[in-house]
Amino acid sequence: MYKLIAALSVAFFGFILWIIYLANTGQKSVFFDLVAAIPHGDKVGHVVLFGTLTLFANMTCRFRGLDLARIRLPNRNLYWGTLAVWAFVTLEEGSQHFVENRTLDGLDYVADMIGIVLATLLSVQLQRKAEKAGWLQPQS
């Protein structure tokens, strides 16, 4: 099961890179048309894309992360997958300032962060269920 999740993570990240390439080069895509047809589709797309990527990344990293035992968090763990997606999103959104075909939009970044936070909260629940079911060793 782990190999399947890891493969899905890599494939989904590749899909996102392809979408970014299309946007950066000003090319058309059926996905852009679909997003344009949905009210607030761009923001919904950001939430879904980067939330899904965060969930896949956290599962691929087997819910490991930076131990924050001294800070009161729901699971006292800041997932490596969450940190990686946050760093990627921050760099990608910021880079739009320097790309002629793109528009730097702070609300896109907010939508990305909403997706990342929601996926991280879901990751906490999935980690607990996986540990309870014996599919994952509890993190100490």
C-alpha cells in the first residue's frame, strides 16, 4: 500500500508541475477551462490541489515530522510533508511575480494555505486511525 501511495504522490506532483508549466508558458488546457466554468474555481482548485498534495506527502512520509513536544499542537508533530508542500507553494506563488504570463495573487496563496491546513488536520486523524489499526508504528 505504501508503494501505491508514494507512486500517487509522485504522479500528482508531476501533474501539478505540468499545470504550472502550462500556466507559466501561457498555454491552454481543458483544466483551465473547467476551473473558469466553476464559480471561484481558481481558489477551489488551489485548495483541492495543494490539500491533496499535502495529504499524499504526509502519507508518503508516513506521518513523520518535526517534533514540537514543547508546543501545544494536536499531535505535537509538524509533518515533513506539510513543510515540504508549504515551502514549494511559497516559492511557486512568489515566483509568479517574475513570470510574464502569471499574476501574483495573495488570495491564491491563502487558498493554498487553507488546503494545506485542512489536509494536515485530516492527516492527524488518519495517523491516529492508522496507529490504532496497527498499520503504523506510533510516533514517540
